[in-house]
Amino acid sequence: IYQCDWSSDVCSSDLRMSRLAPIAPEQRTPAQAAVVKDIEARGGRLSGPYTAYIRIPEFMDLNQRMGDYLRKNTLAPRLRSLIVLRTVGHWGAKYAWAVNKRSALKEGMAEAVIDAIEQGREPEGLDAKDRAVLQVATELLQTKQVSDATYRSAVELFGENGMADIVATTGFYSMVSFTLNAFEVDPPKEAR
């Protein structure tokens, strides 16, 4: 089990952080080196689940591009944050929770809203759009479906493209959560 710093590729087995060590630059395949270089050039993320994804560079590239899209999709940043927090909280992904909680706070989300989601409660004082995205994500996570009433409400508020973005965001962060949990990636120190 390793604690690693991607930027310097320094690892220590003394402290638990992940089941995987980063692959040192000199040990990367040409495909791995190319995808890391491309992601760094675009200012992309190389921490968290990417310690696992680098082992399949074609997937890492696709995943990075999906994440880039989802961070700029048709949904307002607050709505994306609500979906992400609900999703990673549902799966108990500590790394994703810590990083996205920090992000939500920076964007001005009330700590009471974040705490309610973390505790599995419905946050108070939400508007119709907030409630709609949380309802879609909750139904998908808990029942694996979306009721007709919830679907109609979300499409009325966001259109079909917006509904697709809600579903894609929930699914993407479910996959990220699975990766983080399988490889036991703990939150970075500064996000704990």
C-alpha cells in the first residue's frame, strides 16, 4: 500500500493511501507517457482514479475527456456539484467526497447542504432545479431507474439534453467511485 505524490512520483509504503503506486516516468510505456503529457498540457487532473487508469492509457484519455465534458456540460456548476456529492457519497468514495466537497465549498455551496447530503438527508432550502437533479441521481442510485414523474419533472426543467447530462454525471462519478474504492485511494492530505 502506497502514499504517493504524482507530481514527483515519490512513494512511501509507510502510510496507507492507495493500493497502487504511480508509474515512474521512466517506467511508463510510450502510450502512457503520451497520455500523461497530453493531460498535463491541457491542465487536466492526474490524481485520484488516474493512478489506476494510467495502466490503460486509451481509457485514461477517454475518461479524462469525459470528465472535461461533464465539468462544462449544460448543467450549472452548483447542480453538477449536487449530483457529484450525492453520487460519491452514496458509494462512500472518500477521495472523491473530500475533493468535491472542497470544490463545492469554494463555489459557495452552504456547508449545511453538503452535511445533509453526507448524512443521507435531503438538504433544506433547495430550489426546484436542485431538488430535481438530486431526485434523479437518488432514484438512479437507489432503484437503478427513474420514475415517470421524476423524469417528466427533470425534462421540463432541463430538456432531454440536460436530463442526459444528469444521468451521465451520475454514471461517470459512480465509475470513479468504484475505481477509488477498489484501489483504496484515500483523500489527499489537504482535503481531509
